[in-house]
Amino acid sequence: MSHHCNSIKPTESNGSLSFANQKPRQWREKIDKRFTPKDVTESTILFGGMTILQDRLVMASLTHKDKRYIALPNPDFDAFRTGKAYGNRGQCNPTYFTVGNLVKYLQKLQEEKGMSSEEIVAKYVYVTANGCGPCRFGMYITEYRKALRDAGFEGFRLFSFEHNRVSDTEGGAHTLSFPPSFFIKPLKAVMIGDILNILTHQMRPYELEPGSTDKAIEQCYDIVADAFEQKRSLLPALRKCRKVLQSVKLDRLQVKPKVLIMGEFWAAMTEGDGNYNLHKFLESEGAECMPQPIMNRLLLSIWEGGYFFDKKRDFEEEDASGIDFGSMKVKLSLALVKRIFKGYFTLYARLLGLRGYTLPDIEKLAALGKQYFPLDVDGGEGHMEVSHLIESIEEKLAHLVISVKPFGCMPSSSVSDGIQSLVVSRYPSANFLSIETSGEGAANFYSRVQMALYKAKQAAKEETQSLPTPAEIPAKVQDYSYVPPSKKTGTAAKILECLTK
């Protein structure tokens, strides 16, 4: 990577510093080139940022339409170092990893395919999420552009998605528009990816043959991807996947603490160097992970749409003499979308054998969190981090709750280091760890996780030791889809309590 960094040329001048007593003016980034929708439709579209499996499934769901959609590889430490080399100082982990990952991919095109910077700029487009933050997330696009310019890809096209369209980030009026039907298969891919990821973390800690779960999940990916690409029904494919998963041999009576992982969206979700491979590290230490599915964030967005729509109407005058059909239409549309999402998720979960799992009740979580966190604040994950912790304590969902976020993450750190301390003081039984990630510092990260995990292991052990072990264990309990009704937390404790009734 060093030869790329050495090619960076410093600016000739730092600019005038004689700004005292001058009239303030809005800073605007200079964009030299304009792009049209035609330019974009003739280019290869790059994307990424979800879990590894979901990025691949989304790519498979789109390739039946067009081969131009490519999911970027999982960001690693090389991507982080590339991001730091070309990015501004003081950025957060997701910025360095995701920005560096794109630059690294484009540099690889130069090295392996011999493409020039001009060819890459003309033939590729990157689509990413963007938002107000209220943190560095609102500056992602500018950071992408700066890094791409310094790496020799000035003018590379960046688009950020919002709802049903993708807007250009060049400050113009052009958009890369998609009909609503375009998003159906990618959303199905995200749902299936969520379910398979949940099952992976439920099964892998208990597998008798190391690697057998990952192997089965890879077979499931091939089955589902083939159904997408061949335009076949997903339902038979999911049934076939269930048979594959049932072939994995498990010992589910091993005593393992459950660890709920939440926090800043990217840091908690990513599977790799971005959070020091947290999920696999916890499993190597003898724990069972409970990841947050992307569906949770989609449901939160729907809830926020309705909540802030109602707040807006509170400030507007209403005609008391008639019915506001416009408002009714918005509310009904949001309710319908939520119902469709939950309906498809439930159907796919049942076919894949995910039992005893339900998507969160967002209204209930809002009620839990509002006494600690104002619902009007929607930065980051909003009230969800507080709500998830309270829910996990009251309903005994986990032995340990970890909130993971980038170093200096403003929305999440203020919640974890401030509001959550009040929650923990009112719930003495809570085992909560707020932990930050940076490109460096893995030793400190792992050490703090291990200390919190020790307490969780003790709780799981005590929970299980209070239950007798039957002389004969039915074979059905080793089926991953067997989830007995129980108020216990650990998987082994749930099974033993059911067997001794």
C-alpha cells in the first residue's frame, strides 16, 4: 500500500489564515464534474456494509436482473490502514474501514486488471448509506470523496440511498431511481440473511464437529443464491436449507452464557476486524452470541416515520370539521409495511427452523426506554440501546449485554457512558459492558470482554446447576429447532427445565 500513499501530493498552499473580522460564509465542496442517470446505468454498481452473508445474498438477488452489482469484500485491517492513510484525522472506525475498503478495492482493480484511474472512474459507481449522524456519519460522503481524490480517483461517483431512490451526492438534482419492485428481492435476501445469521450463532457454539455449522450455512447460501439467480421460488429452497442444517450434530446441553450484542449499528453488526471479530471471540471463550438483525433497524425506521409524522401534525392546524384522509393513508401505509416485513420474516423463519424467536415489539421498546431517553432524539440507534438492556434484564434474555461502538462515537457513547449507568443502578442484577473499538487496542478490548464474560459464565453455571439432569436425554433436544418454553436464560437450562417438568 505504501506506493499508493507515496503518490499523494500535498497542496501548494494551506490557504489564507486571515479570517479575522470577515463575514461568515457557507463552505461548499467544489465538484468539477456532473453526472447524468445515463452515466450511472452504464456503470458497475458497488455496494456493501451489511454482514458477509447478507451482502452476498443481496448480490445474488440482483444478478438475475443485472450482472453489474458487486458486493465489496469484508473490510479488514488493511482497509482500515488505507482509510487512515487517505482520510482525515479523528474519524471513527466505520469511516476508516468502509472508506478504506472502497479505495483498496479500486487499487486492486488497477493492480490485477491493469485498469487506469480514468477507466475506473468511468465504469464504476459506489452506493452507500448516508445520514445526519448526528456525528461523523453525516460526513461519510465527503470523507469518501477526499480519500478517493487523494488516492488518484478524483471524480469517482458516489450515491447515497434513501427510501425508494438513490440520490447523487454531487449536489445536483439527478437521481438513480428504482421502482418499488426493485427492492423486493434484496429485502427478502436481507431477511433470509438475518435468520441464517441468528441460526449460525445459535448452533456454532454447540457443534460437535468444528466448522460443520459454517459449512452448512455455506451450502444454504448456495441453495438460496441459486433460487434467486434462476428466478425460482424461495420456499422450497428454504425447506432444503433446513434439512442441511439438521445434519449438523450438536450438544446443546453444554453450559454457555448468552451474550446480547448491540450498540452502534456497524460496529455491532460487522463480522471481522472492525470489531476484533467479537462474535467468534466470544464463541472461542465459551459463549453463545445473540446478534441484532438488520430487520430491527428497518422496523425502528418505520416506527420513527410514524412517530415523527405524528409530532409534525401536533404543530399543524387541523380541520376539525372533516377527516384527515392524508394522515390516515400515511399511518395505514406504515402499518402495512411493518406487517408485510414481519409476515415474510415469520414465514422464512418457520421454513428454516428458527423457533422461539420473534422480532421486537418496537412500541413496547419505546415504552421501556422513554423514561430514560427522550424519544424525540433519533441519532444513532436512538432509545433502542436503553430499551434492549431493560428488556434483556426484565425478561432474562441474556447473561451479559455488550454495547459495542467505535471509539468516540457520539450518539452511542453518550448513551452507554451516561444513561446506561442510571439503568444499571436501578437494575443491580444487570451485567452490562460498554466497549469501544479502534483500529488498534485489541488487547484491552479482549481483556475487558473476558472480565465481563467471567461473571456471565458464573451466572449460567449457577442457573444450570439448580436443575437436575435426567438419566436419559431425548434425541429431539439436540435438534437446533427444538426450543422449549422456559423462563430460563441459557440454552442448556431451558432444555433441562423442560425435561424435568
